[in-house]
Amino acid sequence: MGFTFDGVHSSEMGLAVLSKNRPIVPEIKRVVENLSGIDGVYDFSSANPLGRPAYEEREITVECGIVGKDAQDLRQAARKVAVWLSGKEARLRFDDEPFYY
């Protein structure tokens, strides 16, 4: 199992996916106010034009392994992966859920 990011599959980069943490839904954005004179807090999380809670950004963590012939080859491969994954937003799809990104 692997993933595709920005149209490139992890196997093309020589990566083996070791584990992944993909929450089904992100955390709800909590908007609470501590009002004086009442017990507890008032939750305004659903008080918006949509009438439902908004969500935080979903954080996905993927642990991968990479193999190299020697230390120099390993560093070169790691740099290639870093350039591929860094500094841009793109679609991320996992092989076991190809219709979601």
C-alpha cells in the first residue's frame, strides 16, 4: 500500500509505507466563550452561516522507509523525496481509498 501525491506514487520515489495515521474526520473548531455570571462556557461552534461546526485542518502522518546502496545514495534519495513533498499543496490519495483525496 502506498500513496499518490501531486500525481506521483510513493513507489516511484522508492518509498515503502510503514505506517499511517489518518483520522476519519478532523477535529471540530471549538468556539467557546466563558461568560461571567453563568456556570461553564457557551459553545458557539455551530453559530455560523452553515449552522454546523467547522473543522480544523486534518493532519495526516505517514511513516515511510527508503533504501539506498550506501549513505550517499540514501541522502540523495531523501533529498529527492523532500523536494517532491515540500512547499506545495497537492492532492494526496491513498491506495486503499482511491476516490478520496
